[in-house]
Amino acid sequence: MNHCPSGKRFFTTLTQAEDALLEAHVVYEYKSGQGPVAVYKCEDCGYYHFTSRGPMNERLQQAFQSGQLQVWQRAQKWNQKLK
């Protein structure tokens, strides 16, 4: 299957989905309480999707708490300026 009946973007592995979740927070700089916070395995397609419900993904939470997410966001801003 190369698509999901839900029409949502999908990721083939949990690691890929978590990496994309972190990247989305870096690029879009979601405000507190907004944007996706976790990933889940879809029962329809068997792949992974983002969700804004439930507890925050552990890797995302660690990136927030350690300050690493903010470092990546600053780097992203500089990268955009230098293009």
C-alpha cells in the first residue's frame, strides 16, 4: 500500500516518523499547545502518522526539555538566511 485511506501523510518506520515530527517542530516553530505532538501506527494502512492528541512523544519532549529543539530552530533560521 502506498497511501492511506485517511489521506494523511505517512511514514514507513517509527524512527522516520519521529524524525519528521522533530523536523516539523524545528521548521514550523509551533506555539505551545499547537501542532503535532506524537506519532501512531495506523490500523488502516500500517504506517505511521502525526497526531496532536495524547501524550507528547518522548524524543520530542526530551528535545524541548534539553533545549536542543531551540538550538535546531536557531540553526534553521540561519540556514534560511544564508540561502
